[in-house]
Amino acid sequence: MLNGKEITSAKSIQLEGENIQLAEKGKQIAVSLPGVTIGRQLKEGNILYSLINETDYREFKKVKDLLDEDSIEILKEVADMRRKENAVWGV
């Protein structure tokens, strides 16, 4: 997701040539994004977010005391982006 819009699904994520399921904060990774060209749909340095649905967002909110500050901040950013199209998203 970029600026609240779904762009594509990640085909694969790699760290040092090995496929991974989860990228840790601060790691430089390679992501295969079908149909996306850097310089056209994306620019180097864009921040991409995983697309979560409203139901999952509400579940995360219920257990936010178990989440770290970075995860809570990301959830807020996702909600802000989604609420530009639907003011009550996730409420």
C-alpha cells in the first residue's frame, strides 16, 4: 500500500539472496513487486505498507498493549491513510 492505495502484492522478499517471510526494522531487503517499476509507480525511498483489512485493524487495536511503539505508530499511519477515503474506517 502506498498513500492508502493498493499497488500490488509482493511476489517475494529477500535478504542477502535468501527468501524471507518477515523483514525486520532497519534491514535492507529486496522485494519483487509484479507490475511495478521504480521511477514510474514507485520512487526510491517510498514507504510501503502491508494492506490490512478493517477487521484485522480492530483486532490489533484490542491488543495494542502487546504491541511495541513502532507497530502502534504504523497502525495509526495506516488508519490515517484509509480514513482519507472513509472517515470511519477502523472505528
